[in-house]
Amino acid sequence: MGLLEKAGKKKDDSAPKKAAKKAKPAKAVKAQKAEKAPKPVKVKKAREPRERKERVAREMPDEFQLAGRASKGARRLVDFIITYAGVIGLIALTATGSNFDPTLFLLGAMIPLLVNMIVLPMKTNRTVGMFLTRSRYVNHKGNHPHWTHLFLSNLTALFVMTGLALLAMGGGNLSDPSTKSEGTRMLVYAALFLLVPLANYIVTKLRVANGQNQNMYDAIYGCWYVVAERADTGESRWMSRLESLGDWGEKKGWSGSADDEDAESDD
């Protein structure tokens, strides 16, 4: 019994020690973080008003003269012949029912068309007709407009010819019930092609009535058709040959200005 009593006393003595160990001191409450000071508000500086640039009046420069009616007519005729004569001749030959391969003829007809509508405008900003009449286009800054101006201007004749051809073929197909729908479709296409020259005609009339001697394409690109001077060709032979066309045009009276024509008419 003595051993049991001693063991019980030891258990009683160790119990409060374990309780003391288990009882941990309470953790200190963490101090709250100090509130951050508010950021200073940045005051936006008032923007100074931008200086507005004065708009330059889009008018033809005074140092140029508008080309006359003879120059315009000759240029249109020459450019039309050079650009479309080969294509029209090939179409007329094909319409006769001749049995031949038109591939080589078509390639040959496309060469002058591409040269006068794309190559020369890109390289010189002029066409053969403009070299012959010694004329050019100029914008309000005295520079050449973009070459696409001449390209689009030369397309007017193509739109007219295509529209008239579709109009004739569409009208012929309306008489046959089996091809009536196809004829109607051709007439719609013809109206779309002819709409461009019609718009050009209306815009030209309106611009001339307002004192601006411009067609639709001239108004879009902001340019005028004026008299040009003989350019310095340097050592370029083909440029000197093109410029020499203007000498022949001057002899024919195709390179005069509108003021000169008005003076001659008054006399």
C-alpha cells in the first residue's frame, strides 16, 4: 500500500505542473497599423490652347494659267486614240467573225494602254496628249497631283464605251423571252457604268458655274489643268523626244491658255 500511496502523491504533484505548462500566456494584441497619410492631390495645370494654323486657300497658284479649250480637246483626242485605238480595233475585228487567236493582238493593244494610263503618269505625271499640248495638272501648292488622278480621268471613256455596249446588247436580248433576264441584267450593269460619266458631267457643270474650271476628278484631287513650260530633260533621250512633241503642238495651236483664246475672240 505504501508504494501505491507514493505513486498517487507523485501524480498529484505533477498535475498542477502540467496545467501550468499548458496555460500559455495570452498573446499581445498587435498594434494597429498607423493610418497612411493621404496622398497630396496633384493639381492639373491648365493646358495652353493650341495655336491654330491658318488654312491655306485651295486656289490655283497665280503663276500658272489655265489651258485653253483647244488644248483640252487635243489632249483628250490624242490620249483616247493612243489608249483605246488598239482595243477598239481588236473588238471590231473580232465582231466580224474572223477566226483567229486574239491573244497576241490583245497583248499588243494593251501595251500603249498601260504606258499612257499607268507608266507615264507614274514616271512623269503626264500623258502623251499632255506632252503634245504642253500642259500639266497642278494643285494649290504648285505640285503635281497623285498619278491616280490621270488614271481615273482616262477611265471615263472606257466607262462610256462599256456602258453603251452593254446597253445595246441588253436591249437586244429583251426581245427574246429566253434571254430577257440576261438582258435585264446587262441593262443594270450598263446603268452602273454610265453613272460615273454622268456624275462627272454634272459635277463639271456645277464647278464651271461656280467659277472653278474643274471636272469631278479635278475637284476630288484639288487640281487644275494649266499650261506647262518645256522641262529640262537633261541627258534622257526618251524624255527629250516627249518634250519635242510640244513644239509640234505649239505650231498647231494646241498649247495656248484660256486667256489667249479669250483675247483672240475679242479681237
